[in-house]
Amino acid sequence: MASQGSGRLAGRRIVITGAARGMGLATAEIFAAEGASLALCDRDEQAVRANAERLGQFGGGCDVSDESDVQRFCNEAESALGGVDGLINAAGILIMKPLMETSLAEWQRVLDVNLTGTMLMCQKLAPAMRRAGGGTMVNISSIGGLRPAPTTTAYAVSKAGVIMLSNSLAAELGPDIRVNTVCPGTIPTDMVTDLLATSRDRLTETPALKRLGKAEDVVKAMLFLTSDESSYITGDTLTVDGGWAYR
Ligand SMILES: NC(=O)c1ccc[n+]([C@@H]2O[C@H](COP(=O)([O-])OP(=O)(O)OC[C@H]3O[C@@H](n4cnc5c(N)ncnc54)[C@H](O)[C@@H]3O)[C@@H](O)[C@H]2O)c1
């Protein structure tokens, strides 16, 4: 895999989920430029393979909610990279519905992808990280996991679960493996196209910094939490929302 000799992630071997587009793809681009070797996965196999090829990295299809698929991809990633010492869990889905209009199948799908998918990736990669002598995991939650909102209950519950999953794993997997969470505010990606179509002004104007976030704002936080610059930080939640959560 392509690995540049310098950069804040030089020599690191990192798995990124949800890397077909959005924040997962932005992470892949910036981490590759910082010298990491990457294994990219997504349920959109064609897109993630194209991204991996463009960046000179390993890539493949994987549904993070499917245990056997996750195990297969983690095995492939470890062998393609010669070991794994980093994980970014960016795969996720959003269903914008009040709970009273949410079917059981929708509830389960959101929890399966956002919470169980994150858990499976951490569970299946922790042994590889131990074999590599340690590592870092960064899981993407959301400000939706910090504050209740009337139209995203299933999503909010899944993302609150990601925070506790990360904090529990930080305690369980230390001292070899650090586990942290980022909580982005609204970042213009395909996931929030519909939300921005109706609420762009409200979402842009309220935060202290008075602008929407960019994917790279979140990636910079994950870069810090993945690099040795954060070597004494684990079980922490970093909010990257321009001040939205505390407005
Ligand atoms: N965009 C925002 O405003 C925002 C805010 C807070 C948190 N988040 C979170 O950030 C993460 C990235 O979101 P994004 O905005 O880049 O969204 P996105 O929709 O652009 O990208 C999500 C990616 O995850 C992939 N994916 C979905 N289900 C999957 C599965 N079962 N297995 C493997 N891959 C799967 C999709 O194919 C897609 O490539 C998500 O966890 C999301 O919940 C997003």
C-alpha cells in the first residue's frame, strides 16, 4: 500500500469505514496525505474500490452490520497492510422520523449500522491491533447523540450508544488501544441533503462560529485523536460543531 515516509501518520496502518463518500472519504484523502497506509471499506463496493485505487490504497466492500462480512474484511485489511494500528468508524445512516412514525425494521436498521456496526469493527480489529503492539480507534457519533431532537430518535439513540461503547472500550482495551469519539455538528454531505434543503439557515446561523462545518473540520479532530499528539487521551468525546451543542 502507498505510504509516504513523512507526515503525522507516517507508518500507521488504518482501516476507515464508510469511505465511499462524505467524511469517510475525506478522512481517507487527508490520512493518505499524512503518510498512512489505508484499508477502505463501504457497502458501496464500486465507489470505495475506485477511491482506493485513486489514492493508491487497499479497498473493498463490507456491510459493517454483517458480522461475517466485517470479520472477512478485517482479515483482508490486516493482511493487505501487514498489520492494523488504527480504525476510523465513519459508516452510518440517518433516518429523519419521529419515533411514532418509525417502524421496527427502521429502528433496527439504524441501530444495526450505527451502533452494532461500530461495535463489530472495534471487536474484530482489536486483536489485530494488539498483535501490532497497540493502536487507536475513533468512532463518529453526532451532536444528535448528545442532545435530544424530536425527529431523529432512533439515530440519536444509536449515536448516544456509540459514545458509551467508545468509553467502555477505552477502559476495556487500554493500555494498548486508545478509543475516542467525535461528535460532528451538521456537515454538508449526502447524508444531510434533505435536512439542509429545509433548515440550512437555522443550522448555519445558530452556532457560535456562524457557519456550517466542513468534512475536513471533523477529519482534523480525528487526525489529532489518531496521531501520537493525543497519546494521553482516551475515553474522551470531542465535539466538532462550531458551538452548536452549547448554544
Ligand atoms: N453529515 C453530518 O451532518 C453528520 C453529523 C454528525 C454525524 N455524522 C456521522 O458521520 C458519519 C459519516 O457520515 P457522512 O455525513 O459522511 O454520510 P454519508 O452518507 O456521506 O456517508 C456514509 C457512508 O457510510 C456508508 N454506509 C452506510 N451504511 C453502511 C454499512 N452498513 N456498511 C458499510 N458502509 C455503510 C455509505 O455507503 C456512505 O458511503 C456517519 O456515522 C454519520 O452518522 C454525520
